[in-house]
Amino acid sequence: MDKKALRKLAQMKRHELPPLLKAQFDENIREQLMKVQEPYQKIGLYISIQDEADTRRILQHLLDQGKQVAVPKCVVREGINTLDFYWITGLQDCIPSRFELLEPVAQPSRKAELSELELMIVPVVGFDLEKNRIGYGRGYYDSVLCHFPGLKVGLAYTMQRVEHFQPEAFDIPLDMILTEQGSL
């Protein structure tokens, strides 16, 4: 199967996850991530939408621990989809935007440089055992992961694992993928 077909299959499986089971899986993932993030102070984190692995409780927990958290804003720069990150103190610093995302208000004084972040937590649509990630197919995360020197962690459910696929030249494998069953 090609990446497009694998993406659709993984999204369909994730969408079928019953809400109560999803909540339990999200808690398992959150507990694992709390151990992984312990040594890091400056963290990049996506704000989950729809049926993605939930990060809203993770965000609050990180902020309660005094961590600095930057969240992404989708931008197009010189015709290339990319992300800018902004430090936030809570969801009140974000507004609804396209793709049903909640994104930070773009305030220059709150802009985080990629080099400042130590840990990047990214959404995953599908993944294989080699930690190759399938995203939404627009290249936003690919454009920053290739420049990010820190730990790259994806959050997903086991049912999103797909058969091995041939990554494209711009695909960056993750360092770790956390699921409800453990880490890969």
C-alpha cells in the first residue's frame, strides 16, 4: 500500500476507537510521556484535535510542573508549509484556525526558536516499526523535524501501526513513539 492508502486506513481505525477506551488509552499515553519528559524544560507540543491522542491534559500537567511549552502555528513561507512555535501559558493563549486546529496567537515576543526546544511531541496518523511517521500529508512537521536536534516523540494508538512503507526523502523518523501499550 502507498502512504496515502495507509494514512486513510490508520485514520479509519483511530476514528472507530470507542470514547471510553480512547480515554483509557490517552491516560496510559499521558503516564508514559510524564516519565519521558521529566528531564526536559522546553517542550514543543501539538494541541490535539478530533480523535488524535489527547494532549490537553498533558499540556496542563506540563504547565503545572513549571515547564515551558511552545505550540505550533501553521504557516506558509516561500511556498513551503511549515510551523512556527509560540510559548503559551494555557489554552487561553490560542485561537481556532484552519484545519480545525487551536493555534497560538502569533505574538513576536512569544515566538520560540526551534533550537530552544529540547523535546518535540508530534501527532501521528500512522507509523511502522522503524518509527517512520505518517502525518496528514501536508508536510508541516516534516519541514521542522529535519532541523530539530532534540528528542522527537510521536503519540499514537497501537491500532495506527501500519505495514512497513518506503519513507520519502523528506520523511524524518521519530526517536520514540508512545502508545497505550508502551514505547517503540
